[in-house]
Amino acid sequence: MSGPHNSKISIISACRNEVRHIGEFLDSIATQELAGLDWEVIVADGMSSDGTGEFLEQYCQANPRFRVIANPGKIVSTGLNAAIKAATGEIIIRMDAHTMYAADYSARCVETLLKTGADNVGGPARTQVKGVIPRAVAAAYHSRFSTGGARFHQDNFEGFVDTVTYGCWKKSTLERLGLFDENLVRNQDDELNLRIIRSGGKVWQNPAIVSWYSPRPSISALFKQYFQYGFWKVKVIQKHGRPGSWRHLVPATFVAGMAALLVIGVVALFAGYKLPAILWLSLVGLYALANLAASAVAAQQEGWDTLPYLPFVFGAYHFSYGSGFLMGLLQFGHRPQAQVPVESVFTKLSR
């Protein structure tokens, strides 16, 4: 790390039922290159029922820098907020359990935060996977066809962005902003970054901050994940009055248009009119062609063995997010304060 730095660093994480991954994750934190610096790790356990809590207790006993605290709210936002409040460091670094980190990840985060003066810094969303279907999911994750060209999906982009992977902030910045929104089960990081930007702050991406995210291993798990993203995006838009980016509305518009045109087409056929059905079939055909073209481009980069799965993966990204968004409109449209059970399809862990 260049230049003097005397601030204490608090690394925080929120987890629940991660016993298969938590040991490798904690070890990756323990090997961070932070020699000579004052640092701590706080993990908020969301009342795990699979042995994660017991493992964390044992790990913390053997590693004095690590602490585990309870997260009775069970969701990420309540866990992160509990960890931030318990943190004694001036700088907060967030890490998640399904990601591996370069040894200099934390040092690079702090260096970038101090150098740029940004309110939040982080690295791009790199992926690391094994198996043909996970590779197809990862290939689509980096495609403009599924993400709309968000810059945090671009491995080499450096500069101001809408959001970054995880994040690093001064604790005083988080306290000024009001921490993470505990009404959000998903999208709480995007919403915090939106608050930063709309309050005049800056979010900076540095490709030298390296981590590798592990995407969902199956198409069904991916569908559940992005269904929840679409569902909770409605709450974010309601809170701020408009979307952080208009690309967030595209999947729902597409799904709603497809469904409406299908219904109209069927009704029109019974009435003897074919044009709406032809329009629907044309739209399906155009989407299929675009999907196949994007799948070929992604397969060329990731490996041709992923090609049979990529059209279904892209479809999962689009239709899950779009249908989730529409369900969010039904849930929150006339009842912005409607409560959603923690163990429902809208909130339950999708791995």
C-alpha cells in the first residue's frame, strides 16, 4: 500500500447457512496482505441452522481478529448493518462468502479509497467457475445482452460507475447515509450506491481490486436469484421515485409486452383476426434470433460446449428478472409498506 495509513480496517460479512463455503471464505480473509495494519473481521450470522454458527464460533476462538455476531433479522442488510455498528474501524470493507479474493484485495480497496476520495470503491464483477452450466451462467453474466452493459461487469474499466462489487467506505460515510436499507432483502448494495450518487457522492471502480464471484450453479437457481432481484428492484424505484438506470425496466417491459400480445393474439384468433398472433410470433422470432446470436458470441469466448445451455441461461436472466419485477409491482404497487415473509419465494436463499 502506497503512502502512510493509520486507520483501523473492519472487514464485514453477512452470511446464513454457508457451512460448505464458510471455512474457505474465512481463510481467504485471514491471508489478506495487511501486515503492519490494525484490522478486524466481523461476521454477522443470520441464525444459521446448518452448523455455520458453530463453525464460526470455533474459528473465531482460534483467530482473535475474527468476531461473530448474531443477525436475528436473517437478511443481508440487517446483518451488514449490525456488523457496521459493531465495527471499531474507520474504514469498512465488505466481503461475501461466495467469492474468493486476491491477497491484496483489502489493501487495494483502502489505497483506492484514500487516493480517489470517492465515497465507495470496489472492483469489477469477475467470475470463477467449474462445470459447463456454471460456465454458461458466467458467460451470460458478462454479456451486454443480459446485463445491459453495466460497467461493473467490465473487467478492465476504471472510473466512476453506478455500482461496484461489495464495496469499501469510510464508516463515517455509511453513518451519514443511514447504512443499508433494512426493508430490502435484495438490491441493498445497489440502493446504497444510488443514495451515494444522488447525494452528490462518487462510486469508483478499480480493476486492480480483484475478486472472483461464484455464480449460481444451475439455471433454476439463477432463475430464483434474478426473480428476487427484479422483485426487490420495485422497492428501490418506489423509494427514489425513478430507476437508477432505465435498463432496469427493459426485462419487465419485454415480459409484459410478450404476455399481453399473446393474450390479445389468442382472443383475436377466435374473432377471426390473425395480425396480433403474427406480431407475437414475429417478436418471439426476433428474440430467439437475438438470443442465439448472443449465445454464439458468449460461447466463442467461453467455450463451444456452453452453447447448448446459453439460450436457456439468457432466457432465465431476462424472464426471471422481468417476471419478478411484475410481481413486485403487484405486491408493492398499492401497498408500498407491504411485508414479505423472510422464508418466502421472494426472500429465500436461492443457492
